Amino acid sequence: MQFSEKRNITRWIIIMASFVIVSLILWNTYTFFQIFKNEERLKMEVWANAQKSLINANETTDVDLPLQIFNNNTTIPLILMENNTIRSTANIDEKIVNDKKLIKEYLNQLKKENDPIVTEYLPGKFQYLYYGNSSLINKLKYYPIALLLIIFLFGALVYNFYRSTKMATQNKLWAGMAKETAHQIGTPLSSLIGWLEIMKADNVDETTVTEIEKDINRLQTITDRFSKIGSEPILEEKNIIEETEQSFDYLKSRFSHQVEFSFKSPKKPVMIALNPTLHSWTIENLVKNAIDAMKGKGKLSVEIEDEPHLLKIRVSDTGKGIPKNQFKKIFEPGFTTKKRGWGLGLSLTKRIVEDYHKGKIKVLHSEIDKGTTIQINFKKK
């Protein structure tokens, strides 16, 4: 049996054991509740008999015991009725007792809580004792709810801990895979650089060599990106307009002419603390997603807006749009609307923007079959 299967079996055993323990606690609580309830009814029956003895008492009858029974009841609220008239009350607030409407409502409440105790104190004459639950019974009644709430909170805590641990393990796995990918790309890349130098020495067409050199540099950038996953990136004061435009121009030259590209930005440099390699990855992911949304045909614009304390980068397309209920979901790992792909592009983009550069990224607005605008905000010093 594999380790993962054993762990799943252990997890189910713990869940079932917890369920059994909770069920036993609830059953015991219910049993205690019934025992206390029966004991209180016995007390009320004794109280009713004491009332009967007191009514039938004469000069020679010892009334100390009935009076002692009356005085010992300090917790159970009760109303004694005869011929639809209240004869006596106990353990009920005076404000309720002195208000005809409130005492009537309270009597109806007692009728719902327990069946009355009927006493025939004289032939043909009856008294009805209505009583409620004591404070102890009321507390015990809500105990299972409090217990279930505690168990629910404990379960939520365990789930969050398990989920956090699982996510941390997955993050380590992705970081390890990314670094291994960077390492694997490094070997053939070194060979390509050697072949490029040979081509230069052989005076191969300069245009061809330049384009191949661009692609090799791009591969080096990609390798650098993957090697930085899981590590704290070094941020430098860079002109974000220049860095963004470089990435935009490279992508523009690599995609179909059916996509109409436009770039708009301030003329002056804007210095932001960023990692150029990871920032170019951000722009690339947003541009590629925009082109995919347009199915390779439409208008794509990147606009940079410089405000006193904030720099905004907006990437807009004329693609299929995003439903409003998916505005946040598109940045979650694994979420994708494509038939192919792992749904990691935008989640990585969000991590680069928010975790590494302390910025914010969001869907600014989107309309179905009209297009989407995604905006990045960077704080300026």
C-alpha cells in the first residue's frame, strides 16, 4: 500500500472516530437533559402535593414540611391556576407578574415547555400547575449547540492548517520544478550560444544572426525567471516605462499582424523598485492572455498612467470578456478557460505583482464579447 493511500485511510479513521466521539457526547448530553427534566417534574409533583396538603391542613396538621418544600424551590418558575385564575406564582419577575398581558404570554410559554401537573385537592376541585425549565436545564439545552460550534471551529482550524500545509508543499514542489527546468534549459542554451558565435565567425547573414541572438537572449531571460521562483528577488530602481516597452516591443514582433498593437505612456522616465526579469514576465503573461482571449485577432493596448503617488499599467483587449463572478477567480492557481494549459500564468502574475513588488492587480472592467482591461497599480516613493 502506498504512503498516500495509508495517509488517506488514517485521515478517514480520524474523521470517523471524531464523529463517533461527538455522537456519544451529544447522546450523553441528551440523556442528562432527560434525567434532569424528569427530576424537576418529580420536584413539581412534590410541590403540588405540598400545596394540596396545605389547603387541606387544619389546626393540628404540621405545615412545616410543605412550607419547607415551597421555600426550597428557588430555580423553577411556576404558575398555579384554578378556574382560569392565577392562585400563586414563584421564581417569576415581578414586572411580568404585575402585567396581565406579560403574565398571559409567560403562561403560554410554560404550557409549551412542560405538561401541567393536575391536582384534585378536593372532590371535583382541581388545580393546574404550569412550570418551566430551570436555568440549569436551559443551559444544558444549549450545550450541544455550543459543543457543535466549538467542533466546527476546531474542524475549520484543522482544515485551514491542512490546506496551508498542502499549499506550502505544492509551492515547494512548483519552485523545485521551476529551478530544475531552468537547470535543464541551461545545458542546450550554452550550446546554442556556442553555435551562435560560430555563425558570427562564418559571416552568416547578419539579420538571421541578430534574430537568433534575440531568441537566445529570450531563452536566457526565461531561464532566469524560472530560477527566481521560490527565491526573494532583488529589486532595483528602474524606469518602468522603458522596461514595459521593451517587453511589449518584443512580443509585438512575434505575433500575427492581425493583432493591432498600441502603446501609450508618459514621455518622462518613472522610477519604480522592480525586478526587470519578473516584470517582463508579468507583461508577457498579460499580453499573451489578451491575445488568446481575442483568438489572435483584434486590438490590444498597453497604457501607462503616471499619478502623483501611483503608477498604473492597463492592458486592454477586444476579446471574449470575463463574467463578473470570475474577476477574482482568474488569478487563482489552476483556473483556466482554455482546453490546454495549467492555469498558472495569471496566478504567477498576481504573485509577482503583489508578493514581490507589493503592487495590486485586478480586472478593471470587462464586457462579454467586447473585451477586458486588467490594471496593475504600483506605489511610488
